[in-house]
Amino acid sequence: MSVDAATVRRIAHLARIAVTEAEVPHLQGELNTMLAFVEQLSEVNIDGVEPMTSVTPMEMKKRQDVVNDGEIPDDIVRNAPETQNHFFLVPKVVE
Amino acid sequence: MTDLTSLTIAEAREGLASKSFTSLELTDAHLAAIEAARSLNAFVLETPDQARAMARAVDAKIAKGEGGPLAGIPLGIKDLFATRDVRTTACSKILGNFVPPYESTVTSQLWRDGAVMLGKLNNDEFAMGSSNETSCFGPVVNPWRREGSNTTLVPGGSSGGSASAVAALLCMGATATDTGGSIRQPAAFTATVGVKPTYGRCSRWGIVAFASSLDQAGPIARTVRDSAILMRSMAGHDPKDTTSVDIGVPDYEAAIGKSVKGMKIGIPKEYRLDGMPAEIEKLWSEGAAWLKAAGAELVEVSLPHTKYALPAYYIVAPAEASSNLARYDGVRYGLRVPARSIGELYENTRAEGFGDEVRRRVMIGTYVLSAGYYDAYYLRAQKVRTLIKKDFEDCFAKGISAILTPATPSAAFGVGEKGGADPVEMYLNDIFTVTVNMAGLPGIAVPAGKDAQGLPLGLQLIGRPFDEETLFSLGEVVEQAAGRFTPPRWW
């Protein structure tokens, strides 16, 4: 399988990365090189094989559904590019 | 007095205990070495004030007989580990001037045991790379050069700063992380020892995430014993990481010098690649001969799905990365490129903040997870991963204690030499190491010799899950036979 220019633009949008028209052909080439490389997996017989979803055979640990952290708004926003009164600021979303 | 920076951790521990020198003296010697080695670009942030304060505090504890297992030992920390109040960037522009209000579990355990932080070490951006050339702080320089040549070589990656700093005697040991070979490959390129522990052995909490089902923290040090000393402090259960395993941490150092007599060591025939350099082949046979001389039995084994590990990795790792890196949106921390709408803010920030390699991987990961392609790529790769893991399980079920392979298909190469036209050329560096991450196993890279140009080469030992101890015992045999290698100082 290979990707065309329109697919490259669609992937870039899904990934929320701005891509200029000039960059598309180059990215298309790189992505197709990677897809050609992984193509060899299609020769593996995977009939009846379960996908690996857990590296270590153990049951997922669960913690109690209780509040065990918090009251640290200064820490939460201290690295934010723009804040006001412990809120993150973003461009207007709702008109 | 001998130069304090050339001591091993084990030697320094004795010197500190016998009051031959203080941690402050040891720390100052390393801070001076770091300052004189800035041309290597191994450190992205030096923290001399904090280092001296930590050293003074630990000297006071040692005086009272309260020093921990790493009391007074100066270490470097890969910039992927969150360090409280100390800038942590993953060497990406998108994290900008991020200063964590928390400490990673692994580093907090090092400080608990008395270690001293010298600063933050360079790495490939978000640990994506095999040469440390993708860092936003620029490439790291390998202290090793080809004999009679001034060509600048890469230290490998992604833990290139860790490997370079340890090899150049800038720190006694370093933290590192390994997703596809990022501890073992740079260790092999710099004649250092690198340990990738079993998945779940070290907590991933507070480490900038790349591919969560593959990432594992581990040490880089100058001897097998030093790496065992560091491992004991780094490992352990952490409730904050649900994949961290709740089993006791053994005294890894006790495995050093333990007999390997009667152990069955697998030599996987699939690792013998067409066109493999003769010196790699020779190194591998030498390693096998050393283990045999120590009483181990060598058995040819088969890991039939080996060749599919790297392509499966380049689906699984980018898929997980595309999900993990979705958090970098210019809103809560890091870089923000202003825009009129929230959508443009995300897109512009991520375009500006991610380097080429990271963008490439996020895009391929997005693609293989997207509707219509998930089954063909991601699900298939996860099934192939099951087969790769089963290969190892079958092998261990036959009584194999560990598997011996070369660590890398070549010695260190020049800056700008690989991957420029074809990203896959760079990816092939991890061909021997990536299987271990896919199966969640422990692996160790140990320096074993030099190539015809005088560059170090390493061997890899792969162990059963949670049996790092056997790797330390076998690694010690290799180190005793091969000797240790130190780069001549030119910087």
C-alpha cells in the first residue's frame, strides 16, 4: 500500500500538524518508504494468533476510585504559555 | 591521587567509605571534566550548584554513617526523566522551557540512595533516533574516533548523551531509556555497559513517554558491576505505573562473579545476516568461546520471526508515539505558536515544535491507527509481536538461560552519514536490539572488542523475563575476557 498527496494532507490534519504544500511530496516519499519497509509483515501467517496487548502476563492493577491528589493549581498551570486565574487560555472556541 | 573521574562506582564507593575523598571532591572533579568537554555536547543542562549542594548534604550523611548504596556518586540524567525544578525537555523544542513540579520515580530512587545529579544529558528528540542527531540541542559527539582520523562520529542513540558522558569520564554512570535499542546501541558504540531491564522492572512514571509498551529505563555505566549497582536503585515496584511489576529487587551485584558453569547459551542462527561484517562475526564467535571457557554450553537456537521484529516495531512504536505525543498542544505547557483558532494553534505549534523524525513517526503512527488501516497494519503488527515473543518463550522452555548476539550490525558511524535519504537505513541499526523490546525481555550490551579502525564493538545478552541477574553473571565473564576500553582523550 502507498499513500497519495491527498492522504498525506489528511494524515497531517488528523495528527494536527500543519504541513505546507511544498512539504507534501517529500513527506509522501518518506511515508511510502516506511510503508514499503513494513509491507513484509504481510507474508507472516497470523491465522489464529492473538494480538499482544500486555507485555507482562499480569492482571491490570486498579487503584481505589478516590481522590488522592490535588489542591495544586499553581503547579498545574506553572508551565502553561498563557493562563488567567488558574485557567488555561486558548483562542475563542465558542462564538 | 589518581584522577577521581577515572574511578568506577565500586571504587569510588570504597574511597568515600574510607574517607579517602569526599563526595564534594568527587563531584567537583566531574564538574570540571564536564566543563572541559563541552565540545562533546553530551550535557544539555549542567546543574553545578545543585550537584554541590547534594554532595555536601550526602557528605554529612556519610560522616554520620548514614550514606545509602549510592552515597556521593555523581550521575548524569537523560533529559527524558522529569527532574523537579530542573528543566526537562526530551530534547524537543515543543517542551521548550518545561520545568517539572515533580520527580520521576527512577531518579527519586537514585537521590533516595544518595546519588548526586550533575546535570541533564542530551538524547534524540523524544528518544526517536539511533544516532543522537535528532536532538533540538544538536548532535552528541562520540569520544571515540577512528584511528588516525578526526572524523566526528555519533555515539548512537537515543541515549547518546548518556553513553558519551560515561565513556568520556564526565559522570560515573547515567540513566537512559530503551524503546528499540536506545540503551544498548549507544553503549556498544562507546564501549560502555548498557542494561535494558525487563519491561515492568523500572517504573516509567515521570519519564517522557515515547512508546509505552516498549519503553524501559536502565543504566549506562563503565563496568558490568557498576551497572548492577545502579540497577538495584533504579528498579522496583511503583504504584504510579500500572505496568510496574510488584516483585522484589534482588541484590544484582551479588550475581557478579557467580559461576556460569552448565548454563545453556543460545546462539540464534537468524542473527547471522547476509553481508554482516566479518569482524562482527568474529566478535560473536569470540564471545561464545569466552562463555564456553567459563563452563557454559553453547546451543544453536532458532528465533524464526526475528526479521519481522523491526518492521513490526515501526508500526507499534509510531502508533503509540502518535497517541502519547497528542498531549503536546501548546495549551498546558511548552511551546505555543499563536493562531486565530484553537485548531490552527494546535497545528502550528506541533509543526514548529516537532523535528522531522518525530513528525514522520507521529504521521505514520496516525496513519496505521486510522479508520480502514488499523487491521491491516496495527492489528497485524500486534499479532506478529505475539509470534516474536513466542519464539523466545519456546527457546527458554528448552532450558536456554540466555541468548548471545552482536549488539549492533556495525561500529559507530559519522555524523550525517546515515538516514539522510532513506530513514530505514538508520532504523536498521536496531536490528539486533529491537526484538528484545518487542518481547519485553531484559538485555545487556557489554564491550567486547574493537573493529579494524579501532572503534569499540559490543555483544548483547538476552535473558529470561526478570532474570537480569544471569545477564550480570554472563556479562562479567565477557568483561573479564575482553577487558575494558577507554577512549584516548582529545577533547
